[in-house]
Amino acid sequence: MKTSSSATENVMKGIFWATVASAMFGISGTVLQFISQGQAIPTSWFLSARTMGAGVVLLVISLVLYGKKTFAVFGSLREIGWLVAYAFIGLGANLLTFYIAVQTGNAAAATILQYLSPLFIVLGSLVFKQQRPLRSDMIAFVVALVGVFLAITRGNISQLAIPLNSLLWGIGSGITAACYVVLPRSLVRDDGHAPITVLGWGTFLAGVGFNLFHPVWVNTPPITPTLIGSMSTVILIGTILPFALLLYSSHFAPSDVISIVDATQPVVTFILSIMFLSLKISLAEVVGSVLVIVAIYLLQRGRQKVVETPFEQTVNKP
């Protein structure tokens, strides 16, 4: 009985910290909308500053934890190739598409669209690997489509709740979030590199790419307390702290349990957007968003036998 009680306490501890991490991602999405719409900050400069800042901090943490092993990811051309692909096709592209989706629409809608990334992963497996779909896959797809329809049109097919370009960028963020999960799998699973090390190098390399396009020292916006606070929130609460908490929670609860509470992110984003960004939401949007969350839950439950790494629990959390 004592052992069973201890195991239950561990699972609950894992769920708690995973919920906190997911809530942090939700807070970050709301702050991202405040930055993109309320501050006169060029998109290219923000992405350069954010990725470079987060990348440097993550690599410092990796050096403290793993020392020279931080550089082992450059051990072969194959590993370098996967890392570069992850940095630019996955992480960098996802940060760009999500930011523009928020900038042109709102954080709540962008988060829901990005939350569809598991569906895109399964769809990619069905198309490229010609796997047979599970019954749960088909149910999840139908539920998700209905949910997205309601969330984006408010139940009226003749109008969109967000601009068309925001919808397209949001779908793009979902697709690139799928790449964000799939591309580093071999580095974490097969090569045994620490997730935080892969994330650190991926973020840093993406930062280098963004800085080649727009260096942080060029056309720098006025450095105000609001800007510093907003940027710090996105970097710390939107990247570093929740990632660390997800890794910590994975020591206590299995990944399929942790993935369920990931639904906290869109819920928190919706609530904060209503409270602080004056987001007006209809009943159809609420029902649609709930259906999307249910669809992802069904998909994950149907495929929970698939082994996941802690890295995959951080999908699309810009």
C-alpha cells in the first residue's frame, strides 16, 4: 500500500509540474500577442533577439549540466545535418509562422491551430510511410476538423473569425511544429543527446540565421522596461522554465499522462486573452476549441504505445 501511495504521489507531482509548464507556455502566447500587436517591434528583430537570447541561456545550462558532452552533437555529418534541419525547418520556421499568426490574428486562435501538430505528424506517417490509420486516428481527424471549423468560422461558413492570412500562418505553425517534433528524434533517441542540449543548439542556430537576416544591433527598438519585461517573459517563461519543468515532470509521470495536461496551454491563452487583451469569443469558438483539445487527446490515447522522449513533450511552444 505504501509503494502504491508513493507511486500515486509521484504521478500527481509530475502532473502538477507539467501543468505549470503548459500554463507558462499559455502565458507566453498571450505576451507574444501583446508584443506583436501592442509594441512597435519589427518581427525580424524580435525573432533575432528571442532565439539568440534563449539559445545562449540554454547552452549555458547544458554546459553546466553536461560539460563537454554539449558539443558531442557535432560528432558526425549525419548529426549535424539533422541538427541544422531541426534548427531551420523545425524550430526557426515554427517560431516565425506562429509569431506572424499571432501578429495578424490573435494568440488564442494561433495556439489552437498550432495545437493540431500531432495530427500533422500522424498524417505525415500515413502519407510518407504508408501506415494504416488507426480507428482513433480517423475519429480524431473528424473531431478536429469540426472543432477547427467552429473555432475559425464561429459556425458561419461565410465568415472567418480571424483574417485568412492568419489562418494560413496558423496552419503553417502546426505543420512546422510537427517538424519541430520529428526532426530531432534521432538525435535524442538514437544518438542519446540530452533534449536540453539539442534544444539549445537548435535555438542558437536559428538565432544565428535570424541575425544574418536582421542583426539585433540594427534598427533596435527603444529599450524600455516594458520591452525588457516582455522579452524576458517570452524567453524565460515561454522557453527555458517550462522546458526544464517538463523534463523534471517526466521523472515522475509517464509521457502519455503528461501529454494530456498539455491542453492547459490553449485554455490559459484563451482565458488571459479574454482578461487582458479584450478578446471577444463566441460559444461556437469555445465549443470548437474544446473539440480540438478532445481530438488531440483521442489521438494521443490511441497511440500511447508509441515511445516518446521528453523532448517531444515540448512540441510547438513558442
